[in-house]
Amino acid sequence: MLTIENLTIGYAGVVILDGLNITIPQGKITALIGPNGCGKSTLLKTISGSLKPTKGKVSLAGQDLSKLSHKTKAQLLSILPQSPITPEGISVRQLVSCGRNPYLSHWGGLSQQDRDEVQAALIETGLCDLADRAVDSLSGGQRQRVWIAMVLAQDTDYILLDEPTTYLDLTYQVELMEMMQKMNRRGKTLVVVLHDLNQACRYCDHLIVMKKGAIIAQDEPHKVFNSQLLKEVFSLNATIMMDPIANKPMCIPL
Amino acid sequence: MNMYLNTRQINGFKALSLCSVGLIGFIISLYGQSDFLLQAGDVWRLISAPDNNDINQQIIFLLRLPRSLVACLIGVNLGIAGALMQGLTRNPLASPTLFAINSGAACLMALNSIGFGVLTHIPSEVATFAGALIGGLLVFLLGGGLQQNANPLRLVLAGIAINGLLTSLTRAALIIADDMAYSMLHWLSGSLSEVDWQSWSQLWPVSLLAFVLALSTCRGLNLTALGEQTASSLGINVTFLRGRVCLTVLLFTSISVTLAGPIVFVGLIAPHLARALFRHNYFLLVPASGLIGGALVCWADLLSRSIVPPAETPVGIVTALIGTPFFIYLVLRGKS
């Protein structure tokens, strides 16, 4: 279980996250939602350890994450940043292989097991036919699949995704959400920053709602997602209905 | 699988061609352009039938061989240092010059030769090496090298500032010590004419150490190419990696500038050519940049002796003459 205790982060006198206490339920998909600039990405970066908190700690199964080595941490938890950089000319297979880095010895190359894991990730994401293509020659949706495959190859129990659906058209967005559900069924715990509230409600089991660096609510969608919350967090007048297909709450702005 | 073998063979072929270009330059530079009319045959006889009384063989062994070896190795050093800098900052215009290593070395050397304070009591090589390290470390510390999430741009800005400071100090020293100005200027243009076996014995151990360090940073640099946050998520300690890369670049460049003065543009061009040949994998890029750098300086040194024989044009001027058009090409290509 991933727990966050009294997490505070800020610089130059500005507090960005203020004493957050969060519990990420294990084996579930958690969505982080909130208006732009509310600290979602900062929270994700702090959990992954690329930002150091001023106060508080992030612990996984009771173990303080900042006490672990970079490599050990990378075997437990992976994060896909909002805009990762694609090196010119790198092939799909090479990029996905990068995910195996936490398991390599300092001077060693990929073992047979590493290669098998990479292959499995390629099959999982349907990229086998594209494995030798250059990533920068692929479409946006395919490219995002490559990054997901890299995270899959990293094979961590906890996966953090920072706005994975941005710049994707609806088909790829849905494809990506379904891929997340598939990963979840295999026992992965996912934390995802999402902008589309209806997608968050439909595909995620748990919502964390943030505003101005504080947690407003955290619970299952049907318990927290209501018009009062939307008014308070997004200053949005909306009515809530039940989605007839998935039977999850959805909002329609008025 | 077939595809994979193919790229391997192609890379092997490219590496072999690079080696041959370097080796040809190396051999020609052993006998080419000499007042003593040395010939390729003398080089061959030095290997097959060494004769201590043969003046041609002695010239090749005592003067030409150490010079060519040092020229090559300095090229290798600068090429690899450039590749590491570009990898770390993810900036194609970064080069070891950025680290104020050249200007630091020049500054302390100038102060040493005009007899400034305590600097008079230490040998000029030591002063130069210390200057290189001080310049580099200043940029590294000011550029936020020890901080988490330091912006690579900050390193560039720190480099420009420190470079400016040290260069003006050097100029001041040159103006004060007018009589030293010629030899200083010669050194400042990057020259291999003073190089001997002693230089070689100072150069290779440091270079070897730096090369091992460089290889140990390759995987980290490969992952840094995906962005620092991704690298960190994949288990790379980015701060530690940055420190190691900077130390390696410092070692490579300091020892080179101490022995031959600032030889410019090699650290910029070599990694670019290497990238055009071997793309993005630093395990290939690092040795390839070294090979290209070595061949480049070797040929540039040969050229420097051939432009107006018997006088020598400083090799740094030759590399600058080759490098400037290349630099302009890079900038123009970046625009389109």
C-alpha cells in the first residue's frame, strides 16, 4: 500500500502541496483530478522521488521510499512523465528495453529474461509488427503505446501516469484507458492524472480530488463525484447522471 | 534477427573505416612534411630493423612518434568529452569549451609566466592543469551541478560568465607582460610543437582513467536522452550521473589543454559526426567520437605543418578553420 503522510512541498516561500495525507488503495486504478496548476503533477513527481518534499514522507508497504536506492525504487514504482523525450532514430524495441534498466547489473547487458519481458510488453501493447521501426516515425497514439510498453517492461507493482491521454484522439484515449484496465487486472496499482472527469469516473476505481495543493476528497467515484464538488473545485455548474453503459457517474455541464 | 546482424555489420564497417582514416593520418604524420626528407620506408625500418645510429629513425622515434601519439590521444579525449557534454546537457551546441577549462588553464598559465604571486614557484604544467580544474569546477558549481533538477541551461550561462571573466584576466596578464605575449599567443592557439615522450607519459594514464569513467556513464546518458525525469524513474541517480560526467570531462580536457593548449571545435564536431554515423547509443557514440576526434587532430596536425612549411601553423587554428564552417552548417541546419 502506498501512503503519503503530511507531505509538504514548496519553494521560494510558495507552498505547492500543503500537508497532504493520501492512501492509494492497492490493486486499484486511482485518478488524480483537479484544475490546472493544483499540484497534480508535482504530487506525482514527489511520489516518484524526482522532487524532494520539504516535509512528510511517501512510503510503500511501510518503507520510506526516499531511503531506498534509485534502482530498488525503480523496481517497485515507475512513472511515465507528461512529455518524455524520444531520441532521434531510436527503435521501438530499443526504447522498450530501456524499461529493463533497474534489473541490469552495472556493466551487464540484457539477459534472456529481460528480452522475454520486453517481448511480452510488445505483445501486450500490440507493437510486435512495429518493433524495428523508429519511434519518431510513429503516430502520436502509437508512440504513447511505446511508452506504455516501456513502463510494462519495467514490471513494477505501482505505475504512475502523468496525463497519458493528452494530445491523443478519442480512439487512442479509450484504447489507453482499456490498456490501463488490463494492466490493473494483472495486479498493478495505477495512479493516473486525468483531465477528462467522465473518463476518470468510468475507468477508475478511486478518485483523488485536488485544489490549490490540498486534497478536497478521496473515495470511490459514486461517493465523491457530485455537482457540489464540481462547483467547489472546478467552479462548474453541472448535473450528474448515471452513465447508462458503465453505470458510473458522469457530469454534463449546464 | 537478420536485421540486427546487419546493423552490427554496418557499424563494424563504419568503425573499421574510421580506424583506417585515423591510421593513415597517423602513419603519414610520422614521416610527412619534414626538412630531413623522411620517407615511409624509414617508419617501416624503425619497426622491422631498429637502428640507433640512423638519424631518420631517431627523428621519427624521438620527435614524430610522441607527437603523433599525443595528437591522436588529445583528439580522442576532446571528442569523447564533447560527446559526454552534449549527452548531459542534451544540447547539440555544448562542447568542453563551455566548462571554462580552456580559459582557466590559459589564465593560470599567463599569470604563472608573468610571475604572479605564489604561482611563480610552481611548474607551468601544474599551474595550467590547476587552472583547467578551477575553471571547470567553478562552472560546475555555479551551474548548479550539485543541485537536484538543475537546468542544463544554467550550466551554459555559468560557462559563458566564467569564460568571460577568465579571458579578461588572461588579456590583462598579456598586456602587463608584453615580452611573453608571443609564446603565450602561440600556446593559446593550441600547438603540438612542444610535445615529447614526457607529455605522452603524462597524458595516457589520465586519459585511460577518464575513458573508463566515460564508459561507466554511457548507460546513464542513454537513458538521460529520454528526459531526466524518465531516467530517474528508470533507476538512474541523475545528480550522481551529472557529477561523474562532469568529472570525466574535466579530466579529459584538463590534461589535453595542459599539454597542447586549447584545440577548439574538435569536441563539437566529433560527436556530431559520430551521431550521424551511429545515432543515439552512447556505448557506440563514445568510442566513435573518440576515433573521429583522434583522426581529426592527427590530420589537422599534419595540415598545420603543410600550410607554410617549414613554419608550423598552430593546430588549433587548423581545427578552427575546419570547425567554423561546420559550426555555421550546424546552426543553419538547425533552423530549417
